[in-house]
Amino acid sequence: MTSPGDLGSSSTDESVWIRVEEPSTCASVRRRAAELARQVQLAHDQIEEVAVAASELASNLVKHAREGAVLLRVLRRGGTAGVGVLTLDHGPGTRDIAALSVDGVTTTGTLGIGLGAVRRFADRLDLHSVPGLGTVVSAEFWRHESAARGGSDPTHGSDLFGGLLRPLPGESVCGDAYAHRATDDGSIVMMVDGLGHGPMAARASDAAVRTFLASRRSAPGHLLEELHVALRDTRGAAVAIARVDHRTQSLTYAGIGNIAGRVVDASASSQLASQPGIVGHNAPSVREVDVRLERGQWLVMHSDGLSDRWRVQDLPGVLATSPVVLSAALLRAAGGRRDDAGVLTLRLDGGGGHGQ
């Protein structure tokens, strides 16, 4: 897998999903979390904090949730590395989000995880819960020496862009991928679905990510043309790219293949059209779509591993969370189990989030 370094951020770093149904799984979650923390060279005390937090979150899934899973992944942003621990479940959920972050709080029959301890350890904690649907919890742990030396806060980008991938059950790699590049006036994002699944699909999506991050082009149509050449020696892929310009409050979108794109807010949803074809093989002439943006809107892009029958109105409060929590809530609500699944979300007005 490639490492994006300072060029941008992408989904190509190491990650692992672990289904959590038995108490014995918590030890595996703790061990894998510590391994990732050592891999990105967190300090010794941070490694232990990541391990404890991951184990506690997994233990809560066993005690209180149904169909719980933990995602452990390497995070990279602005030259700084970290570890992300994300849990999602189909448990009872709760309306009282604030109470969950208080040390020692345990409410019988609800999530009841008492996230106070995790909050103390994490650089960022964010969660979303809906009664009867379940809960998403995201904790980020970043290497601290960058901030101590006057570097930028790596958690800031967490307010703007996020994404998640889940491979087809039984596969070790995901054929979907996403990537993000910051520009002087906004952002450029890409969602890609390598044809099929498994290592050959991942090879196509990895090639798309490498080309996207290294390119000097910014127009979605031009980027798709460049990707069409770069993917000729692969299976090919469905790809969609969006460029957001905050100065002109506009979005330009172009897609080829079965990638879904939507601009959403709390009350409305507008679909962004892609053209049929396969990037790398039989891509048509690219058509760009321009959209005028309004405050409070988000961009959502996902592969066909998610159904398009989701509504943010069914997830009250989710647009006030971080992009990765929004991505996880959509993956839980619409993700299938018969294909790779990938989703990215981008806050279009460039504002900050409300993570805890």
C-alpha cells in the first residue's frame, strides 16, 4: 500500500475490521491497537492509552450492543501520524449523548459505556447514537511532538473530510478507495471502486489513489482523463471526483461508473450524475457538473457497496458530528455484505465540526 505523506490524505494505510461478539475478542482488539500505535511511533504511554481505550470500547460492545465491530486504522494528516479506533453497532442506542462521556456512567439496557476515560486519552472523541438503531464512536490518538514543535493541529482536518472502507467478508483487502487533496481555495476528493473485489480490485484503486495524489491537475474532468491512462494496465475502476471552491461557493463533479454522489443538508438531498463506463478501459468523454453551494451542506460519495436508499433525516443529529462518524453511520445504515463498501464525506462550507 502506498503512503500519501504530505501530498494529501487517502485510504491506503493499514486498517483492520474486527467483529466483536465474545469477551475473548477484546484481547485481540487491544493487541492490534497497540501494534498500530507502535507502528506509527506513538510514545510509550500513548501506546498503552490506545490499547486501553480500544479494549474498553470493544468490551462495551460485548456487554451492551448487537452486531458490534471495531475498526482500527492508521491515520495520517499533514505529516503527522496517529491511530483511529472506531466502533459501530446495531445496539439500543441512546438520546443522552452527553451522559455517555461522564466517567462511570452505565445505563442498563443502553450503550452505557462511560466514555470519560476514553475522552481523557483521545485527542478527539466523537459519537452519534439513535435509539433503536445503534451507536458510532470515533476516537483519534495522534503523535504529539508535531504540535509541541509548532506544527498544525492534525485533528483540524477531521472536521472537514473523512471516509471509511469495509472489504467484502473473507477478503483481506478492499477494492474501494478514497483520497483527498487540499487546495488554496478548497478541496478535491475522489471515490474509486476497483472492478470486482480482492487484490486485483485493490491494485486498480491503489493506482488511482497514487495518480490522484501526485497529479498537478485540479479539474475533475482532466483528472479522470489522467486516471484513464494510468489504469489501463489494471482491471479498471468506477471513479468520481469532486472539486470544492470555497471562494466561489461552488462544486464541480465528474464521475464514470457506479459511484453515487449527493449534496445533502438537514432537509434536502441532490444527486450528482455519473456517466456509464470503466476508467482505464471504456471511459466516455467526460462531462462535468457544476453546483452552487449553500451553508450547512455536505458532499457524500460512495461505492455500490452501499445502497442509495439512505436519508440523513433518519439519523437525527448526524450532520453535527465529524465526517468519519457521518461516514460510519451511513455505512451501518446502507452498507451491504456482498461487496466491498466505501464512503467519503466532506463538509462543504469549510466550517468546524462538533466532535467532543
